[in-house]
Amino acid sequence: MKKEALELVRKLFHDLKWDIPHNNLEDIFNGAKTAAKLFATKMAEETGQEEKYEMLRSAIEKIKFQMV
């Protein structure tokens, strides 16, 4: 689950990095983490697999800026 969380945050970060004109990449990283957590919450609601997506949210929380 850790690998999936990291891939999701990386993808969101790289997409946002080019779309948002902002000089602080850590702010963009935090936005990517927040978007990934919202995605996990929404998927848990839609699929009914709360345990799986709660593990994903937990893995997302542990990701640091240096890992991206």
C-alpha cells in the first residue's frame, strides 16, 4: 500500500507543479497529499472498501517531501 500511496502523491505533485505558478514546492506537495487523501476518502465511500482506503490514507500521511 505504501508504494501505491507514494505513486499517487508523486503523480499529483508533478501534475500540480506545472499547473500552479508557485515558488514553494513544499506547499504544492502538501496540496498533493491533501488531494490524495480526499481521493482515498471518496473511493472508500463509493466502493465500500473502507479498510483498504484507510490503509492508503495512513500511508499517504507518512509520506515526506524528501520522498517525492
